[in-house]
Amino acid sequence: MPPAPCRLRNLIRVVNDMPRLPASSSVFSQKISSFCDMRLACALSSHDHENLRSYMLGFVARRARPPQNAGKLDWKEIAVACDLDSESLRVAKRVAQPGFEAIIRWLEETKIASANTRGHSGELTLVDRSVVGHN
């Protein structure tokens, strides 16, 4: 068995090479809510801001993708769902786009992290013990 400092370096290397886990639903929901309060509140009416914020948080809670058409956000569907008039929609496209993109990225990261943390038997696998010198 290698000396203790060597095992520790191997363990640190394994931990550093592990994929970064995405934020939990509650943490990410708070980030989206903060995004909406900082970006949307100053650009939209309180009614439109609250509708869009609730709509975006719904996707996080359900772990569902926002509506898309041909790989792009379906702003017509978003406008109908959030009761946005044409002027509010024009503003929302500009200021809310990064929030919707963040939701899509978070969903992809969550899916990838979930697949990577499952072993062959479906058990959670964090560290291969043979790499760190434990058999």
C-alpha cells in the first residue's frame, strides 16, 4: 500500500476529476427568482414580471424544458402562457432569454450528472476505491 501522502494525493486527484454536480432544484429556483427580480422587474410591469417569473420557476420545479420550436424558444407560446402583449414580449425576448437558456443548461447538467453518478447496478458511485488504494 502506498504511503499516506500518496494516497491523499490520489484521492484529491480523483475528487478534482469528478464532474461538478449541478445546483439542486431549490438552489437553482432561488437563482432564477433572483435573476427575474434583478432583470425583469425593472423592464416589465409587475404583472408581466410575476407571470414570467412564475412561468420560469414552473419549469425548474417540474424539471421540464421551456417550449421550443426548431431548437429556439417559442416566444409565441411563452407570450400566450404569460399573458404578454406585443411590447412586453419584445422586452421579454431581450431580458428573459438568458434565464430560459440557464434553465435549459441546468436541465442538461442535471441529466448528465444523474447519469454519471450511477454505477452499473444503479447505485450511487462517488469514488472508485481501487484508485485510492483501498480494496
